[in-house]
Amino acid sequence: MPIMIRFEKGLSCPTVICDYCQRPIAQAQDGGYFFNSANHQEGYTVPLVFLHKVRCDARYSAKHGRLEGFNELEAFPDYLAENLGLRKKSWSRL
């Protein structure tokens, strides 16, 4: 499971873990999310793979095959919030 909770300084911190090296992706610009985009049928779902760009995505592809779908990890929170019906102004309550 690539999204985990890391306990640090008394806090429960949501953390994205690279599916290849199993280390946290500490900076959004260093990671991406990948998926098999071969089947675009309405309502069809596929698992996500979170990877460090460059150093881990090439190794993952060599071992498991290339995943055609990709987006920057920086975009993930906005897309997820939209699909969950959240508005950014409500995030200030967190």
C-alpha cells in the first residue's frame, strides 16, 4: 500500500511510499503516479503505482513492464480532492 501513515514528532503524517524502493517520496516533484491505461471503459478502475521519477520508474518498468498512464505527484491531491467533493477552502480546518 503506497499511502501510509508515518509517525513523527507526535504527529500522524500521511506519506506516499515508492512502490519500487519502498522509501517515502519526500518531495512531490520527485514522484509520479503511474497506471495501466490500456482499458478506458467507463467505470473501469485500475490500481495506482507511486514511484520516484527517473531512478525508480525505469527500474520498475524493466521488472514489471511499462505503465502507459502517468501524472505528476503534485497533481494527485487536487484530483483526489475533486473526486471526493472537497473544496480547497475547507482544507484550512485540518
